[in-house]
Amino acid sequence: MNRLGPSLAMRWVIGVVVCALFAIPLLSTLLYTLRDPEGGLSFARWIALFDPAQSAAIRPIWIGLGNSLVLALVTVAIVLLLLAPTMILVNLRFPRIRPAFEFAALLPISIPAIVLVVGLTPIYLQIGRTLGTGTWTLAFAYGVTVLPFAYRSIQASIDAADLRTLSEAARSLGASWPVVVLKVLAPNLRQGLLAASLLSIAVVLGEFTIASLLNRQVFQTAMVVVQKQDPYAPAIFTLLALLFCFALLLVIGRAARGTGKARS
């Protein structure tokens, strides 16, 4: 019987090509930051990031990074405390509205960010009057932006777990719904929740259009400002942000493997 999948050699070729597509831009950026005026390689620009004498020039990046990390935490909280329980409720109690709910959750991925800003502008006028104009309020817009990515990650775990049987068993033993969600269902959805959190953090750290048009200072907008004076600092911070997301990915993978071993 003929194999339908690619051969071992073809899989190696595909893997090498894909890795090269990711590695070549990153290595080029790294070499760009290490290049010194004499034509050699030096970590002087990396060390200068932590030099107090140079801190004034790159201070907007540190401020923007702090704002983005706060936004990431608030956005992850929205995903875990609002989206995930809603998805559990829809799958358990209202399965008929799941197609409509899925359509609404996936819709933001098809809408350009600039169009979202047009609709969000009057809303943020009211938010500014009520809650202030702090950067953290962008988390409401980012919560909409990450919906498609978070929904797919959590829904994959929901489809893999028998939530109805688990919830009915816990309820028959006298557990309340908060206990069922936190102590019974959430551990079985850990992999999807962790993946949704990682994707949310990655989207927040890489988002520029919404923050720029709503006049908020975040990581990406700060790098554009600093790049006009120092083109090397934004490149270094970009590599550090990618390294941070890669470390989070490893942590999530390790946690997911630990969950699998515990179940087995």
C-alpha cells in the first residue's frame, strides 16, 4: 500500500526550510546588534541597555514594556476569568448556541485592527470618562483581539475532555459549580488554558495599531519612538521579547507533559 504522507527525506527538507525561514531573520537581527563600527562583533550595545548613563535614551522602551506586561496580565485575566467560564457554560448548558458563540469569538480575526479602532473609539471615550485614560484600559480591546486564538486553544481542550460526565459526577458528590469549575474542570483544561495565556501574551507584546491609534504608550509604540534615535535598542528588545515568549512556550510544554504524566 502506498504511503500518503511525505517520505522521511521530504520531511527533513520541509523541517530545514521552515527552520531557516525562522532562523535567518533572527540571526541577521542578532548580528546587526553585535556589529561594531570597526567591523567586528561586540556585546557593547547589549550591555549599554543596563548602563545608567544610557538609560535616558531608552527609557520609553522600559516604560512601554512595563505597560505591555500589565496589559498582558489583565488580558490573560479576562481570558481565564471571563472567556473560559463562558465557554464551559455554553458547552455544558447551552450547546445549541455554540455555533453562534464560535462565530462571534472568531470574527475579530477577520476584521482589520484599524476597523476595530473606528468602532472602539466612541467606546473608549466613555471608558476614559469613567475609568480614566490609563494604558491598562487597552486590555478591553486586546481581550477582543485575542478572542479567536484563545477560543481555539481552550475549545480544543474542551473537545478532548468529557466535561459533562466530570461535572455531573462532581455535582452528584455535592460540589458547587465554582468548585466544579476550579477543581474539576480547570485541571483537565490546563493545557488549553496555558496555550491561550501564551497566545494572549504574544499578541499583546506584538500589537501596535490599536495602541498607536488610541494614543497609548506600549512596547511596540515605544520602540518606534526610540528607533528614530537608536536603531539598535529596538532590535535588541525584539530579540529579548521573542526569547521571553519562547521561554513561556517551554514552560507551557513542560506543564502540559507533567499534566499528561499525572493523568496516566
